[in-house]
Amino acid sequence: MSLFYSSLVILAAIFIGSSVSKVLNLRDFISGIKEYEILPTTIVPVFAICTILIELFVSYAYLFQKFIILASLFAVILLSIYGVAITISIVRKKDMNCHCFESFGASKLTAATLIRVVLLISLHAYVYVNSELSETVFKSSVEDIVLYGLLTITLLLANELVQKGLETYKQVVKEYGN
């Protein structure tokens, strides 16, 4: 397996693990974003849901070799936003967890966290630069059926996530006010 395809699989696995843990612990993830104290409280639930949807999109795009350029751009932008938030929090000397993988244990926010984000951005940039050189691996109709099945599941998951997010958003607004 080439470096390009290995990168796709590794990045997809990272984003799948990250998004699933965030869905399973949505309230904790939203609280974690608030802890950075950068976004207005009312925007945080929407940002959290967008983060999860982007991670899922990137994962499927990489696994099924569809929309790789768009997915890698989304990933670089998302990770850059988190990189800026991490940098601000480190400069502020905040003692907090990074909230990257909510269900896989707490990881303190340190310079090492920022280095991991920069490495991930670099790997997504590598995918972007080399995506036009790649060949489509999945060409048969069986893979297309699997892809559409997974996309359907993702849409159902997204619908559930939006519903859960709206409920959480209402609770947050009620708790913290406007």
C-alpha cells in the first residue's frame, strides 16, 4: 500500500474515531468547546455539530476515494481552527483537556497537542497535493452500493445528531441564557 493510500486510511480512522466519540458524548464535547472560551456560547452547539459532520464527511471521502480534494480542504480548515484555539489556550496558560476524543480518556492541552494538530494538517495537505495523482480504487458496483449504504447511515446519524444537538442547544441556552 502506498503512502498516499495509507494516509487516507489512517486519517479516515482517526476522524471516524473522533466523530463517533463526540457523538456518543455530545454534551461533554460541547462543554469542552466552551472551556476554550473563544466562541459565543450560543454558537458552540452548532460548531460542535459541524465539526462532527465534517469529520464524518472526510472519513467517508477518504475511504471511498470520493471528493478527496474538498474533504482535505475541509480537514485542513477545521484542524487550523482547532490549532488556533489550542494556541490561544496555551498562551492563556489554561489548564484543561484538549477534548479531541471525548470517550477515549482525557488528554491535557499541551504543546504536544498542537504538534499533533500540525502533523495532521500536514498529512491532510499531503493528501490534497497528491489526490489528483491517485487512481480510483473502488470501481465496481458492489463498492458503490456499500458507499451509498454508508452515506444513508451517515444521513440518518446526522439527522439524529441534529435532533440531539438542537435539544442540547436549547438546554444550553436555557442554562446560560442568551
